[in-house]
Amino acid sequence: MRGHLRAGLLLTALGACQTQGSELGGLAELPPLDCSVLVTGGAYLTPHPGRRGTFGSAAETGEPYEAIGVDAVVDVLRRGSVFQHVAVDEDAGRRRLVREQLRLGSVSAPVLAVLQKARDDGFDFLLVVEELQDGPIDVQGTNGRWPVTFATWILLGIGALIPDQTFESRATLRVTLREVQTGKVLHDPLLVSGPVELALVERSDVLGLLESIVVPPFFVGDDPERVAAAVRGVTERRLLLSLARDLKSESVRQRLRERSAARLVLVGTDGGSKIVVDCAESLSSARLRGGSGIQPSATAAFERDLLASRTWDGEYFHYEAMLPEGAAGRRLQVLVGTIRGSVASATFLPGAPR
């Protein structure tokens, strides 16, 4: 019986690890948003004014503390294939300045310069990591797994490996997805991490483990330092995962379509790929960027063909044109301007699975 129980516990643990590890992999299998994004700002910690925060214990100086590195943000967006292309502003001082100015609603000369450079470099949106608001760790007590903990403690002596106590960090991460024309906010999620279940080996020290020899693990007290470290690590991973999942959700795709001056779509055909544009206003300009290796004459022909293809379906102006030969496998940005001066853009990778 013990052998079967031990095997069941092992399979359960492996299943949990597989689920956690495959979440981002499953997300990456979904089609990315057709855009190129520049990441700026930073998860600078706003301390919790009352009780000790989740991340505050890791900040030892009075200097601005970036509790979650911007590289970690970029990494999760890339591994989750959230966008067609992601890059980060390497100038930390400029990232912080842009964040502070945009949070105040100020579009100053430095911010305008950053927006202009983002447009010149072929980015469609700006992702600003605004703030990591620290919060305390709430102790929610023994969870519903205590019978399993008790059974494995009695039969196998390994109850300390079963997550039997629940905690939850009140820290939140705020980001904004902004257009590169004016810095206007298009999406403004506030991310939370949710409950964290810890086993005795994660939440207690050596004395606690020794105590669990004679006392069921769920009766053994917590080591605050170990709890804080464990919850902090899980909270950081979950906030980043929540960011990737939120940005890649269907609701965000729909919101970006609704708030764009034009909807640009890449459509695969037997003869190659074509760009389809639908908009409420007729187009006054079109531009294809990024196709190194594509002849300028072919690029110009695509732009002319797109503008010349205008039709009206009673609700929207409709445009479409085939991309030039050699576009497959090249990251391309398509920009269109309307007669009222609005601009829309999208970044595509023709030939990639969708």
C-alpha cells in the first residue's frame, strides 16, 4: 500500500510541475499579436505603508528599487510569443524618466523624443512597466489538503512535502500598453498573483522539520523569513505570467482592433501573402518597412496597389494587396494613414505558422 501511495504522490508532484512548466509553452503556441513593442519603464517598488510588504524586505537602500527586472519582463513576453517582436530601451535612466512623466500625464520633450524614436525604429506600441505596488503577505491558514498531509505523515513520514498552508501576497503590478503616436493608453491592466500554497519544507526551518517528527506538519509554526522568500518568488513568477497571458488574451486583441484607426490583417494565399485593411476612413498613405532584400520598386508597387484597391462595403473602406516576392520569413511593418491624419500600423512575419 505504501508503494502505491508513494507512486501516486510522485505522479501528482510530476503532474503539478508539468502543468506549471507548460503554461507558458501553451501560451506560446497561440498566434502572437501582430505588432512590434518597445518595453520601457520599470517595476520600481512602491512600499506598503503599513505592514511589511512582500518585496520590501529585499530593498536595503533608499534608492529606487526595481523589484522585478525589466529583462525578466522582456523574457516572459518573448518566451510566451506575445508579440511578433519585443525589444527594451537599454537606457535605464531614460526608462525611469519616461515612466514618471507618463504616469503624471505629461508628454514632455524627452517623452516625445522617445515616441519619435520608437516610431522611427519600427515599433507599433510602447509597453510601459508602471509600478510594483507592494503589499503584505496574508496568512490564510491550513488548506483543504490537511487530510493528505496527515495520511502521508502517518504512513510515510513525508507529510512535510505536501503544501498544507495557504498564503497570498497583496502586491500588484501595473503596466500600460500605449500607442507610439501620442503615448495614449490603450490597455491598463492591474495584475495580481493569487494564493500560494506552501509545504512545511518551504515555510519552516530545521527546528520545524524536527518538530514535525512528532507533530503533524500543519500544526508546526512558520518561519516568517522563509515564508516571505517563498511567496516572493512565486508572486514574481505569477505576476509575469499574468502579464503575458493578459496581453495575449482575446479581449486585448479585440480592444486594440476597436481602438485602431484601421484593422490590418495578414492573409495567406496560394500565391503568397496579402495585406487586408479595413477602416472607417479612406486611406491617404501606405508604407511598407523592414523588407531588407526586397527591391524598392516592389515595395513602392505594393504601396500603390494597396491604396488603389479601395472598395466600400457599406460600413468600411476595404483595401488589399499582395506582399512582394521574397517577403516570406522577413519581419515587415505596414503603416497606413487616413485622410484625417490618424495612423495605424502592424508588424507581420509572412510565412510563419499562425
